[in-house]
Amino acid sequence: MKHSYDCKTCFNLLIDYLEGELDDEKRRKIEEHLKTCGPCINYFQTYEKTTKLLKTLQEQEASVPKSTQDRIKDFVLKEISDSR
């Protein structure tokens, strides 16, 4: 049995994880991965801070264009691929 996920799987489950929408097994596998993967820890922390900031900006009627969101996602996926 696999004890934790790889970086790409964690990245794909990130939003559900941060919003507490994963079942216990998936959450445990992500947390196991985060114990040993510095790049994912940094990304998760940065993503969490960024989403909080974006929520604040949305309250002030600001928005991030979809194209910018897509470029950020593509950049992070490339960084994860390059770090492995």
C-alpha cells in the first residue's frame, strides 16, 4: 500500500485539502507527503496565503484574470516537475 502521494497528486488535491473536503485517507496521504517534501510545503503555504489575499481583494471588488490564474498554475506544475 502506498503511504503518501507524489507532488502532482498533492497539487491536484490542494484546494479540496485546504477546504477540508477530502476523506481521511486522502488527507492523511497528503499530510504524509508534506512531512518530507519542502517544495510542496512551501507551495501549500504560499497558496494558502495567496487565496486569503485574493479573498480580501475580491471583497474590495478586485479580481485576478483567468489567464493570470492559468499562468500561475502552469508555472507551479512546471516547478514541481523540474524539482523531481
